Amino acid sequence: MPRQSDTKQRIMQTARELFARQGVRQTSLQEIADRLGITKPALYYHFASREDLVRSIVTPLLEDGERFLSGIEQRAGVTPREVLEGFFDFHYRHRRDMLLLLTEMTTLTELGLIDVVLAWRGRLTRVVVGPDATLRQQVSAVLAFGGMQDCTMQFPDAPYDELRAWTVAAACDALGIAAP
């Protein structure tokens, strides 16, 4: 018999796959249970609702993102390039779940998760261009961070090192930062 945590992880993995293919609202808990060969009550033992299941999938991403941001904000003398590299690494690590976030904006807005992600962008912008940034600098930061996020998903088969180098260089260009 599988351990409880194994079953929970299997449920989350199956839900990720179905959510990505069909959407959160179009995927029933019964469908997830059927795919796994478990009963719906067994699924409810681990997750009280579809929203609870979605939260369990995106919570590790949110926690990791908060650790990254807090760490950057607390470091003295962090360079914009270090922020960009860390941002790329974070998004590359979580690209599957970020895709879920982007494709399920309505569901995630209802769960209050979009506000968290938008607040991160503001915090990152303040770190990279300062608290008194001009509108032009803020727009450049939005383009840089949004473009970096997109690159981690747009090029899933690109070699990591090459994709990271080109993505960070392009973000530096967008921000007017000299790339090494």
C-alpha cells in the first residue's frame, strides 16, 4: 500500500498534468481520482477541494519565490545581474507550475495568488532600479522580468546554460545594464 505522502504526490502530479492540458475548471476531482485508480473519497482525504489541490501545487513555488525575494532584499550590495540570474533560476526551476499560473489566471485570482506574483514584480523592480525609479525604468523592469519568465517556458528544449546566458543578457539590455 502506498504511503500517504506518495499518494498525495501522485494526486498532485496527475492534477498538474490534467490542469495543464484541460484547465483547472475543466478538470474534475473525479477525473483525477479515476486516472489514479483511487476513489473520490480517497482523494478528498488528501485535498478538501479543487482549490485546496491548486494551492498545494503552487504553494511550494510561492514559498520558494518569497525566500528568493527576501534573501535578495536583505543582502547589501546585491547587483542587478545577480537578481536577474536568481530570477531566471527560480523561474526555470518552477516553469511547469508557472505555466499553470499563467494559464489559469481566473482561478488563481480567485485564490488571491495573482496579487502575490504582481507584488513580487514591484519588489524586484525596487531592488533593481531603486525606489524612485522613473516610469521608463519601471517599464523596462516589467519587460525584463516578464520576458525572462516567458523565456523559461518558451524554450523548454534549449540547453539550460545557453538559455540562461541569453535570457539574462537580454534582460540586461532591456534594463540598460551592461552585460558582462
